[in-house]
Amino acid sequence: MLLNNAPIEVQKEVLSCILTLNKEFALQMCTSLNLYDIIEKEEIDIVDVVLLFQEYEIPLHIATDSSIWEEFINSIVNETGKKLLTFLKQFRTKLNELLLFRACYRYNKPIINDDDYDILLNLYTFIYPNTVYLKSQSYDDDIYDGVVKEVLVKNGILRKGTLSNSKYAQTLRSAKTTSILPQEYYEDTFSFIHSSHSDIFFSLKVDGMNAKTGYVDNQFELALSRGRDSDGFDYTQALQKVLPNEIKGTSGFVSITGEVYLKYSSLQKLNAKYPNKDLKTPKSAAGSLMIAHDKYDKEDFEGLHFIAHGGENIGTTITEKYESFIKNGFEVPPYILVLYAEIPQNLTRFKEWLKTNVLDILWEKGEQLEIPSDGVVCEKIDVSLTDRKDQYSDANVAIKYEQWKSPQYKGIVEKILFEQKRVNASVVLQIKPVTTKDFNVARRVSVGSPAILIKNNIVPGSEITFERKSQAINVLVTD
């Protein structure tokens, strides 16, 4: 039977989401639904599963509403995520799950890695109509109320900030920001660039705390976190220690958006000075300095940096904005402007050119300046060529390959921990401590399925390879 009609193709795509992460889970799913036709198969083919769901006329929500699916979600979030989902109890809807994931990411406490979240977002918005709006909405516009807000507050994810009493606070708060679509393959970047004939602005994507600053008639007025009045933070007192007090060449209200981070060397000094604060990354340390500024000494802010990358009423094009930033004393990320005519039209040559002439150069500059980065922003100069309507801007994408792939580490297994669920078992490897690039200490690695242990002959004493996903979860890497 050929998959040559739209309904089957759509279901194939959705079920691919279900099966992408764990084929053992798919096997259990089929068993729970009394689909025994493929149970004896060693490998589950996605076409077989699609045809089975078609044959049995089973709505997809039956799969995702099952207890097995709930346990599966628990297996792909970190320990904090499991705790938050448990607090939801009977209010654990798919919308509330997504809001929790988004809130934790927004406030720099991710509980699920980016790839898994993207899969769930696509799947849930296909099946559950009340979640669809999240695909076209920025995290900044999410509203937390009822049990979701209660869970976030009780677990320290969400705290009411003391916002500036400036009359411009709401103006700055209302400035919209969009997410940047990640790309993990050269081919995607090649297509993005050649979808128009625009010149391209490449810049290092700084891995910091996002902050919005406001200037009125050229004078510094306030600085706020991303978010709404009810759940934002006032960064004014902290950032006034590092930002220019005055800018030139503007008038009225000017907003400047950027990323705030601490240099690695400064982070080490702070941890030596405040061993009980447990400042793990340049990003989280910057957040601590800005939110709890009164708990630190004046010299502690010397390593705090604000990198400007966007704004309103301070230039029209990205190049004009950067020129204004630099002229007014702001730091900007390392960047390279490339004319469209200079970009190779052949994919093979494009890969070589992009790595040598852009990625390697920006990486080296970032390392020299001690700037934590999680990619390279590839932005079209001609914004008239963009018209995307969802939470992403189609003016830019984030390159996440080469030096910005999820880093891999080696670890030695000390124990294999099994946590028996109602249907399946969660497997975690306890390893000898490994310090990761983001200065966390990895002690546990998620496996996903007992079958993976058998297939890869993993026992105590085995050396394993794992990745740290989204600075949140350590995941086993197998061949």
C-alpha cells in the first residue's frame, strides 16, 4: 500500500514525532493499544505504525493521552521537570506541560532539551487545538495563571520582581522580541541565504541573560528583564554600573536589547569569593548579579558585560544599529558582514567557505574575548524580504553546528539505577563526576530504555559518551 494521500502523510509526520526519541516506547504504546501485529519485529518501521493506526482507526490523542505517554514525558525531562509535572497532578494538560517547559527555558532553568521540546510542540499543536497559539507566540507573551503559576512560584521558577517606577517601564516592557530558528545543518543555512539575494550579517550568538534597556533624551532610564509586569525583574540598579549613562545622536525614547553575561575568569573569582552561591555558568551568574545586586560588592560587577544586538529608534538596518552601539560605547558581539555576491552558489563550496570565513573566525574571537556563545546568528540585511508571522523571525536563523554542536563527554559508569514505572522502567547511569563546559558537574546520564544497556553492553565500569542538552539534561550517545 502506497502512502500517497495527504491524511496518511500527515499522520506519518506526527507519528514520527512520537517515535523519534524512543522506539521501545513505541513498542509499549502499541502493546497498550492491543496492536500486536508488529510486536515480534526487532525494528519498528514508521510506515507500519502509520498503517496500523489507520487500520484500527485510532485517533492520535489516544496515544498521547495514555499513561505510557505520561511516563515517557517524565523520562525526557530532568529531575526538576519531574517534580514540576508531579505538582500539576490532575491539571497536567498538554497546554500546561508546554507552558511549564517554556517558562523554565525563559527563566534560565530549562527542564527539557530543545530538540525534544520542538518535537512535542509540533505534535501537541497538531492534536490539541488549545495549544496552537503557542506556535505563533513568543515566550515573553506567555501568561501563567491558576495552577501553572502556583507551581512555578512554589518551586522558585517564577518570582515577582520589583519593577522600576519609571513611567517608561510599560513602554519598554511592551517591546516585542522574537525567537531565532535554530539550524543544525549546512544545507538549511544554504537554503535560507539563497532564498533571497540579501547581503548577510553574521554575528556571534551570545549565551547570556536577555535584558532590555531604555534611554530617554539620550540619558539612561531603566533596564528590565524579558517578560510581563507581573513576572519580570528590574535590572536597573545592576546594569547602571556597566552601561553608558549617556548616548548621542538619538531623541525621545530609545530601547536597546542585549545579552548579559559574566566572563569565565570572573565567574571563577566569584565562586571562590562566594562558595555557597553555586554560580554554575556565566549566564546564571549574570542573572544572580542582576536580580540580587544588593548581595554583591561593587567590584563583583567588573566582570559583568552587556552585549547589545538590537533596539528601536537607534538606526534602521542592523548595520546602522551596530554603528550606533559602538559609537555610544556599547559592546557588540563579534560580527562579519558579507555581500550576497561573495557567497558561493555551490553547496560543497558554500560549506567550506562558511566554516573557514565565518564560523571559525567568530568562534576564535569569542574565545579570545571570553564570550559564552551558543551559535552564530545569520541575518538578512534586507528586512523587506521577511514576513514570518509565528514566534520566529524569518530575518535570521541561528547556526547550531560545528563548534556549537552539543558537546560530548566521556564518563565511567558507577551504578545503573532503575526506577520502575507502571508500564516501563526509567534507566539512569550514575557516573564518576565530570565537569562539563558550562561548569556543571555531571553525575547522572539518562538512558531511555533498558534495551539500550543490553545492546551496547553497558555495565558498571564501562566508559560511555554523553551529551549535555540545552544545559539541562545529560543524554547517552550510542552508535
